Amino acid sequence: IQAIDSYNWPGNVRELENKIKRVVILSQNKNISPKDLGLGSDEEPDKPFATLQEVRECAEMEHLKKALVVADWNISKVSRQLATSRTTLYELIEKYQLKKQ
């Protein structure tokens, strides 16, 4: 709540609404953190930048989660949309420990 209250909200209410909707769809956690909303970080302040590999994996996981939700976890459909094999999708789902909600 403190992070939401202290954020400037340049996009006004629509930005807040979009961030909340995104977190509800993509988050696997029961509680929502400022980091989930893109408003802050749970990381230590002195921690260096994330590696490119970490950034790629994070982007890959988020994109995969979104595709799975939109396709209602229809693996064949997601496979076609992401132009990858079903085997690869199953491996990525396992890697990121994704579960249908």
C-alpha cells in the first residue's frame, strides 16, 4: 500500500488498473509485493544489476505465463503462437515451475 501511495502514477487510474490486472493474471504469489507491480524492488540496495541471463529468463517466463493464460493452457495453441515445440514448452513450464491457476 505504501508503494502504491508513494508512486507518482503518470498514467493515472488507468495505469494503476492495468498494473493490478497484470499482477492478478500473472502472479503466482498469494500476496502482491511492490516488485510485482513494478513499483519497487525486494532486492538489497547494494546488489548489482541483474545479469543479462537473469533478465532474459525473467522475460521468457513472463511471456510464457501470459501466453499460457491467454490460451487457457492449451499447449498446442501456445506452441503455435510462440513458434516452439510442445516438448520445449513442457521443459520451460517445468523449469519455471508454472502451474495452471
